[in-house]
Amino acid sequence: MVFNSYQFIFVFLPIVVVVFFGIGRTYRAWALRWLIAASLFFYAWWRPLNVLIIAPSVLINFMLARLLQRLCKQQSRGTARVVLLLGVAFNVAFLGYFKYSNFLVGVVNDAFGTQMVLARIILPLGISFITFQKIAFLIDVHAGRVESFTLQDYCLFVLFFPQLIAGPIVHYREMMPQFHDLTCRFDKDNVSVGLTLFAFGLFKKVFLADNIALFVTPIYERASSGTSIALVSAWIGAIGFTLQIYFDFSGYTDMALGIARLFGVRLPPNFNSPLRASSIIDFWLRWHMTLTRFLTAYIYNPLTLWLSRRRAAKNRTGFVAPNKSVWAFVELLMFPTLLTMLVSGIWHGAGYTFIVWGILHGLFLVVNHAWRILVPKLWRDRPRNARFMEGGGFLITFACVAASMVIFRSPNLKTAADLLRGMVGLHGIGLNGSGLKVSALWIAASAFIAFVVPNTLQITSRYEPALGWKPSSLDGATATNRIPWVPSLAWAVAVSIIATISICYLGGQSEFLYWQF
């Protein structure tokens, strides 16, 4: 069951919300249990076996967390560390079996010329997101950041259906205080904000992303069949898919934020107009923000800290001014960055293209960090440098992101390489292709929305649409002030029109791109 389906919008969601508020008037605890039951039903809708796969994992992680909690209270730090490592290993192995077994068999076949065949393993929905949340929870329990929890609390945290399949990736300590404080009563502000966010997200998905896919998908299909793609079509495929996946994933996130808000829960922000970024560093602070937060907190920072301590033990300088050295840069910044982004690529999918995509973004980030270190020394005119980064930095960043998205979208590296060759004109210009004008108009209109129009969180920022999101935290707040969302008749009409247009586009072949991850 997807968010953009008739079953979800007109049957499942209304029933869940009405029953939740109905029970919540007298039995708050049972209203929360109703959410857990509804989440399990939602997860089982596509394939009931999913619940039988994920439930044992949830219970095992809960028991491991309980054991960690008890060991930490007993000051058995060594044993607790072993349990934590076993818990992380279990979750990685669980994810690896379902997501990477077939890929690893293919790697062995490619490397040694064997013909091993593994029965096709069906990937449970959202397993990557669920696994990261469970790992983060175990680490937080071990670190003492989570002090008390019940089985009901843990199930609600892991299974809450708005963010169950494709995030945002949440932390226990930011979600459970909200659940504990829920009144489980109808609140007109929460419902109006939630419906608005849902309508905006639905529009992004079914009207923008799905229509862009109509001319982007054939380009990649032709490329994968061996057809050479000329320059114009290659760039339409690159920019078009970049816009498609942005509206697809940010649309899903808006819908998830809206659904959670109906129940009075605020999920963390996950997108802040990333395609407007003027550097790759800025891009990753705006794109899939909760994934960046996880990778930084649980991989990059611990690795950098360990490497820094190792250098200090050997009386070698760290990576701080004025003692920065090339080797310190390589060891303390380049290596952790490349490893972290490699993990990001592997997490996104089982394939060579995802590995290359992750490493490529790691290289982009390394170059960006090196630029920030060297430019102040070589380019003394800071105002001029700032002006260049506003324009030139934006164009370079978007070109890098779009080119990398070609690799992300392509079924294999050969197809990606052919498309990239087309993007530099090695297959001709191709100005006479069919449908180029329509494609260009869709890209221009979609790009205007992505680059210029205030995003959903900015429009609704007065009502904290995401956890911790305030007007003062937004860039471009002056643009937001021109069209602030408020509960009014005018906005009710506008949102209704947006929702009606979106509903008219329901029913086609459509699935959220990130659900496969």
C-alpha cells in the first residue's frame, strides 16, 4: 500500500485516524497500541510475509537493548561492548542477507567465471531504513542516551507507519517524548497542517515526479538497450531524473510529515531545497538530511575521533590550523569521508552503480573540503569568492549532482558510461529528437519550482512542520514571507485545488523510488 493510492488515501488513513481519535478520548494507551497494529497492517499489505520477517528482528533487537541497558547499569562496559558489536553485526547480517546476497553471488561469478545461482530473495520494504534505526537505538542505549523503554515504546518507535518504509531516519530520544506527551485528541491545527503537507507532497509525487518519469524512463531504457544517446537527450535524462528523484523523495517526505502530524507527531526534516546548494557539502546538508545525520554521527565522527587519537598517541599533529598537512588531510578527512560515502552508496542499493555513486560523492566532498582550505590562501578577495560561489558554485554543484544521478539511475556501469559520453557530446548533439520540446518545458517548469519557489517547510514554517524547524532556521525566509501558510479560507481553497489535481493523477503505474532501498 503506497501513500499515493486510493486504498491508502480514502480507506486506510481515514479509518486509522478516526479510530485513533475515537479510542484516544477515553483510552490513550490503547490508541497508541492501535497505531502499532495499524502500522503492522500497513507493512503487511504488500506482502504479509514481511511481518514474519521483520517481527523476529524487532524482538531480538529489543532483547539486545534490554541486555545492554542492564549491563551498562552494572558497569560491565566490556561485556556491553561485546553485546553492542553482536547487535550491530546481527543487523548488518540481516540487511546483508536480504539486500546483498544476490549481488555478492554476481560479484563472485564475475570475478571467477563461476555460474553460481541463488534463489531470488525478495527484499522486505524499507529494510535499510529500519536497520539503521535499530542500529542507532542500540548505540544510543549503550551510550546512555536512552535510559528507559518498554516493548510498546520500542515497537511504536520502529514501526510507526508514516516513516516506516522510507524514513526520515529517526532517533528514539526525539520521537518517544512526543508519543509520551500525545493527548490522542483531535487538534485542528495539527490536522490542518498535516493535510496541507500531505497535499503538497502528493502533488510533488504524482503530478511532478511521475510526469517527469514519462520522458526520463525511455531515455534510460534506450541507453540500456545499446542505443547511443545524443547530448541534448542525455542532459534531459540527467537533469530530468535529478528533478524526478527530488520531487519523488521530498514528496514522500512531505506526505510522511503530514501523516505523522495528523496524530500530533513531528518527524525531523529531511529536505531543504538541496538542488539550490552552492557546494556539495551544502548539498548533503540539505539532501536526505537524516541519513547525513546518521552517517556523520555513527560512522564519520567515531572514525575521525579514533584516527585523531591514534595520531596523537604517535605525537603527530592533528588537522587543525596552523598545523594542517597533506597527510593529516588524507588520514583525518579524505579517508573517513570516502569510507562514509562508500557506506552510503552500499546502503542505497546492491550494485556496482551504487558503489561508484557513493565513492564519487565522497570524492566530490573531498575536493570541496580541499577547496575551502586552499581558496582563502590563493584567493584573497573574499567578496569576489563569495559571489563566484553563489553562481559558479551552484552550477558546478548541480552539474556534479546531475552527472552522478546518471550513475545512480542506470541499470549498470556500461549504460551510465554511454550516457555520460553522450552528455559531453561524443554521440552528437541530437536537436531533432521527438518530444524534446515537451521534455524541455517540463524540465524548465520543474526546475523553476525546485530552484525558486519556497519549499514546503518554508511555506508552513510558522507552524513547525518538522521537528525543530523554525522560521529563523530557514535560508530565504524573506521569500517565505510572501506566501506564508496560515489556516484560512484562501489557503483551504488553494490546498483543495492542489489535492484535487493530484487525486486526478492517481491510479497510474507509480511507486516511490526510495521504497526499493
